[in-house]
Amino acid sequence: MEITFLSFLNSFIHSYSLFIITLLISIVMFMNGCLDVPNAIATCISTRSLSPKLGMILALISNTLGLIIMTYVSSNVAKSVFQLVHFEGDYTASLITLCCAMVAICIWCLLSWKFGIPSSQSHALIAGISGAAIALMGNFSAINFQEWKKVLYGLIFVNLLSFIIGYLITRIIELVCKNMDRRKTNRFFKYTQIVGALSTCFMNGAQDGQKFMSFLLLGLVLSNGMDQNTIHFTIPIWLLLYTSMIICFGAIVGGMRIIKTIGTKVAKVERYQGTSADIASSICLFASSLLGIPVSSTHTKNCAVMGVGASRRLSNVNWTIAKNIVITWFLTFPFCGLLGYLFTKIVMVIIY
């Protein structure tokens, strides 16, 4: 299935449900821009390798390129999220369910932004839609556990791998550069960190952008009365551009709050350490994208930063803040899932 921009506009104008779905998903995209794009560039800014303004501009460009290029290389992440839950029967009820899930996610995103906590919008999406689908279908048959396993793999193994790779790269750099002039290596790592940070932004666009596009595409499919399990999955170029535009706008409006939290409070890093964290997270995000594992770019980057901070000594990591972030990660699933479930049940009772 390929939906042209003109056919989307026609459906958008004549379908109230599609209008609401598009608005809600756009809000979630906007909040992701506020939270995740600055998270990807934060360490580079905290070490003053880039100014906040230039860093944000380059991050937006890299994020856009990552979304477009990686989608054409591999759209496996989008396919995995698209098939995460099964909507069957009444398409109007399915659209209402999708709306309820988006409302739950918007609430979570707003709370995260308000308190400056780098939580995962990716996992909020997954939890919210899962809870809403269970409420609609009345049981766990709504969940595609084959795709849900990939979420768990990403949550456990990818994050652990990011921590380990960040730790190892830092230790290797320290060993190789042990007897070198610190001033020269610092200048060198200024540029390597910029490259590493932009690669992280690139992969952030590839991962998160595909998740949001798949939800909007799901809304388009349901609004046209199509079965999500039988269509040919194709992402149109206009949807790529629209997703990128909304995410970038969000990053411009509200990004500096998260930069402060991740860049300066989780762990104090030098330029070579920032390089290590960005390389580690980029490697993990790239591998996950090719394998179709929907991971959180926020989780991956934070774990890499903590691994880098722990490479010299454990006390170099602010474990209190790190603990609070991890707690927030694990609250995301039950909180968003329950909100999606309750909103769906309430709305269904009112309408039906």
C-alpha cells in the first residue's frame, strides 16, 4: 500500500478520526523532538566541542538525513512497530483506540518534559498502544508477542551492550593515548566527538522517526477501512518529510532542558569520553535498526554515558540521577500501558 499526499489530504479533510489521529501523533512527534534530539547531541555540547546553537542545527540536519536514508536502507523498525498489535473488526473502534493510546503518550511526554527527565517516548508509544489494544480486544490476543520480544531484547541486551561498549572504547582510548600530549589529543577528540554526536543524531532519526511514521501509517490504514495484516507495507516520501519537520520543530522549541540533564548531570565527561559514548550508542542503534529491534535512543545513549563514566571509577557517575532515570524507564511501561487501557475503556463505554 502506498498512500499519496493528495489522497492523504482528501482523507484528512473528510475524516474527523484521521484529523484527530494526525494531530495527536504530531504532538507526540513534537515532544520527541523536545526530548530525544537534544539528548543525542548533549555530551558534545557539554564538553564545548559545539555551541548549543550550532550543535542543535547540525543535530536537526543529521536527524533528518538519518530518518530518510536509513528508512530506504532498512524499514524493519517501522514494520515491527506497525505489527506490534492486532486491530480486528470495527475500524472506527480501532481508530478510537489509537487515539486513546496517543492521549496517554502525550500525557507521559509532557510530564517527562516538565521535570526534565529523559524518558523514552519510544517505549511510551509501545506501552500505550499495547494497553489500548488489550482494552479493545478484551484479552492479550491483541498483542503480537513475536514483535514484543524484540522490544524486550532492546531493553535488556542493547542497553547492556551500549554500557559495555562505552566502557571498553574509553579504556582503549586511554591506553592508546596514555603517553601523548594531552593538548593535542584534546583538539583531536573535539572533532571526533562532533562526528560521533552527529552519527548518534543520524541513528536517532532512523530509530524514532520510523516508529512515529508507522503509527501514523496505521491510522491512515484504519481510517481507510483496510486490514493492517494484509496490506503491502510502504512508507511514502511525504510522510518521511512530514515526520522529520515535526520532530525538528519540537527540538527547536524545547530542547535545552534535556541537554542540561544529560550533558552535565548524569556523568562529567571529557571530549574523548564523549566520543566513546557517541560511538557506542551509534553502533548499537545501527545494529538494532538493521535487525528491526525498536530500541530507545535515549536508553542507548544514557547507558553509553554511564559506561564511559564508570570506566575510570564508579564514583564518576552520578548514580542518584542515573537511578532516577532508570526508575523512570521502568515506570514507562505500566504507566503508559495502564493509561492507554483506561482511556480506551472509558471512551468505549461513553460511545458504545
